[in-house]
Amino acid sequence: MKILRIIARLNIGGPARNVVLLAEGFSRTVLVCGEVGDSEGDMEYLAREKRIEPVVVPELNKELSFRNDWGAFWKIYRIICREMPDIVHTHTAKAGTLGRMAVGLVRAKQALQLQKKRVIVVHTFHGHVLHSYFGKVKTWFFIWIEKILAIFTDRIVTVSEALKKELVEKFRIAPEKKFSVVELGFELDELLKLPMKESGDVVNIGIVGRLVAVKNHKMLFRVISCLSKKIKQSQKAGTAPILCPRLIIIGDGELRGELERCVEEFGIKDIVEFKGWVKDLCEIYRDLDIVVLTSLNEGTPVSIIEAMASAKPVAATRVGGVSDIVKDGESGYLVELDDDDAFTERLLDLINDVGKRRRFGEYGRDLAMDRFSKDRLIRDMGRIYEKLLENR
């Protein structure tokens, strides 16, 4: 089978990694992507390491622009006509919109030419922008766009059961029978080999991801501020071990300047470090004791899977597909969104209990080992493609 795979851009994150692994796993693949923004980490290097040369459409970028989006649409259409793939598989919102519209035009052309084997279209929701990204009017508009596009999509893939349920039951994008769940897959071998971190006087708490509003870093700053005050009070009273929390922020993005000012306002500048993007995953997770996530909305968070593979306990907000991978009380803790007090207590519990951190880490590693492997990802996606081709 020949596959044309389209993603808006290869910026650092789970969608880009999975797209590259799928492009490598299915040899007859043409990978199309847009340009990465100046404030985003670029993962094109990963594609080239695997000898995949993406077809770059410069107009396919993050910003909404009628002129650029129209230009990207026609370029994608011409690429599809030139390559004539069996399957067009789109990833992320903008690529899914423009790619599926282009396939619709190609199908109309095929129908006029009486071609029996039409192009199959698959779209993957790695998350969605249907809440916590835009205002009510724009969100309503995007929901209806997705509903219309779903009619012309042969198979909709989600990366978690929770995400599928939300799209089917809450937003009613399409009937459940049109959906398949294919969990993320990664190359985790090096992370699985990382030794357990020895405990020390400083407990490193890490958050990994883009510095954007949906990641809700400000909640984490409130929690760290409260946590720091509680630990100082306990130390003065002689009722707690002398442990120092330190927050390490891995990632970059449009809100970096604002978040750096927030850290000063919360009075936690001395215990917070902004590291920017780090390519080496082992370097990221080797020195962390706990990995946290405070997002407003998530598909399946890559940083949590990587943390589990690295045998790190997790504390996260119970949003999107997070609860599908974190077992509350076994591999980490789940807290309701914006419940600062509960999040603080859970972190305090992990900081003070080295044995629990180790148990949670070991349980998470066992869970991640097979469930989120690259081979399983390619095998599951291959079954979907084969079934669609059989029914074409």
C-alpha cells in the first residue's frame, strides 16, 4: 500500500514522533508537513535520522490565514494527484482539515473519470482543539467543521478510549462505529534501561512540554509555591524531613517570557529552572524524581508515557486521555483540574515517601514496556489499513 501522511508541522511532541515512526514503519510513505514556528522545537531531525525526507509545504503553518491555508490546500491537492496514494492519513487539526478537503476534491475527480478504487482517508485525533483553546464562537465553528469532515472520512483514529468517548458522546463528531483506538507507540528502549534514581536532599519535579496556555503551568506554580511554604513550616516545626523541592521546566514556547515573570511573582524563582528544549530523552528524565502535568486538555500525554518508561512516579490533572494511562494510586496520582490543594498534598506525599516513588515508578515502567511500543503501534495501524483496503 502507498500512504500519503500529512501533519501540520514536525514540532516537538507526540504527534510528530508517531508520524515519523509510522512513516518509517510503512515503507511506501510520502510524508508531508508544514514549517515549524520560531518558538517551537523542531523535530525534522528525527525524520532525517530515519532517512525520511519530508515534503515541506511552507504555507501549512500554525497561524490561521486564509491566504496561506488556501495555498496549502492547493499544494496538498497537487501532491495527492501526483502521488496517487491508496491511503491519505492526516494528523492534527489543520492538516486534517486541509488534507481531507483536498481528498474530497480528488475523489470528485476520480468519480468523473469512473475510477473504481477511490483514495481512502484516515484522520487521527492526537488530542483536539474543541475546548480550552479558543472562544465559544470559534470553538463552535471548529466542532461543525469536524462533523462535516467526519462524513467523508473512512476511519477516525483516537489515541485513547477517553478521547474517543469525548468525541463521540460530548461533541458528537461521528458515530462510534467510525472510530478506532490506536494508542501511541515510541522507541522506549533507552528510557527503560535508566536506573532508578537515588534519593537525595533535593527532589526534582519536572514538567515536559510546550509553554502554551493549555498546559496550565500557572496552576503548577501555585502548587509549588504552596508546597514550598508547607515544607518550610514543617521544617521549622521539626515535623518533616529536610527535603527541598525543585521544579525543572523542560520545553519552550510563546509563553516563556510571561511564565518567567509569573515565577518571580510567586516568589519561587530560586527553586525553578527553565531548561528549554532538550533532545536527549535520557538527559531529561535521568535526574527527575517526579514528573507532573497540569494540562487543561490532553489526548495522550507523551511526557507521562516517557516518565513511566523511565520509572518515574507521576502526578497529573485528570483530563482527556491521562486517566487511560496513569493508574491512580499505583503509578501516580490523578487530581481534578485546578484542585491546587489536592495536587499539593499528593506531591507532598511523593516527596516524603521514597519507597512509594520507587513502587509507583516500577509499576509504571512495567505498564509502559509493551503497551506503548513502536512495534505495537505499527501492527495496530497496519490492521486498520488492511481492513479499509479490503472493503474499498
